[in-house]
Amino acid sequence: QKEVEQNSGPLSVPEGAIASLNCTYSDRGSQSFFWYRQYSGKSPELIMFIYSNGDKEDGRFTAQLNKASQYVSLLIRDSQPSDSATYLCAVNNAGNNRKLIWGLGTSLAVNP
Amino acid sequence: GAVVSQHPSRVICKSGTSVKIECRSLDFQATTMFWYRQFPKQSLMLMATSNEGSKATYEQGVEKDKFLINHASLTLSTLTVTSAHPEDSSFYICSARNSGQETQYFGPGTRLLVL
């Protein structure tokens, strides 16, 4: 069973702090890793994707990938109340239509 | 870029009727589209994968005769919920992916309520 695991949270951080969201995956053949944000009652929206080991930065967001440890994380700097949402980690399945395997999501609350 | 639309955004229907949901990629060609369902406070559940011009691949436990998927063009896929029942009430979300890419872009979702 190929799995993606996330801590369900809620993760609570004060405004302006760094929020750290973590995700582990079981399939060593996975090649693409995605972070989506989902506000309550809305559909997911893409934040970032990462393919290579190391860090990838986009504005206040940094994705970190460690394939050896099968670990991908998302850092949100200078967290804002508007960042409060559920963050979904998704990992591609190299075979079988290359569908994404989804984590259950981490709920983030940024407190003013 | 990478905009996906869904129609309708919300639908209420009587038990036993059929409902069609459209998913369109507005500014790219979607060789593959995915249909998800999400119940309140639960995770996304993939229902089926649809490749343009071929039959959809359904996930285990999803009835293909109840959830009819058509992907007749590179910009349009439809999901028809046949003989809908109250337990089919859910948030249905499509996503689309371009050829050679891995990223899925999501539509805004369709909220279905079956009375």
C-alpha cells in the first residue's frame, strides 16, 4: 500500500512565525511532490511542487525534499492569518496513470 | 494560466434523478482529468482517472455504471451521477493535467445535494 502521511494537526502558530508542515511517503519510486492548500469549503489550490532533493523557495514558501529519508516539508515564513487552511501533501505514483497519492492534510491555524 | 472551471457550482436534485457535472480546462489542453469526491471534514477521494478519447479508469469501490465519465475533448470532461441518492451528496472536484506534466490543477468544485 503506497501511502503518504501527514500529521493531522491542528498546528497552531502565532502570526509572523514560521509554520513547518511535514509529510512522509512510502514509495521510493516517487518522483514528484506537491503541496496544495485547501480552505474550508473550497477546492485545493497548488502552492508548490518539487522534484529534486534540497530546497525550493517561492516567496514566503519553501519546500524541502529528502528522498533518502522519504520526507518532504513545507515551511511558511511570516505566517499570516490568511494562511490558516488545510495543507495537503501529494506524491505522484510513477505508474498507473501517474495519479497522485494524497495525504490526509494538516490543519494550520495562524493566530493574530 | 492553468485555469479549470466546473459547472454547476451547486446543484440540488431529487433522489432518483441524474446530474451532469462539467469540467473544463480553459487555457490548456488536458490530456488527463481526475474526478474526486470529498465528504465534510474528510480527505479527497479519487474516484476515477479520465484520459481524452479513452475509457475512464475507476478506483476500487467506485461504481462505473453509477458515475459515468466522458472525456471527449482535450478541454472537457463530464461526470454524470446516475440515479442519485442522498448518500451521493458530496463535494465533487475535478482536476486537469497537461500532457507531459505532473501538476494537477483543480476546478472550484460542485456541491451536490440529493434530497
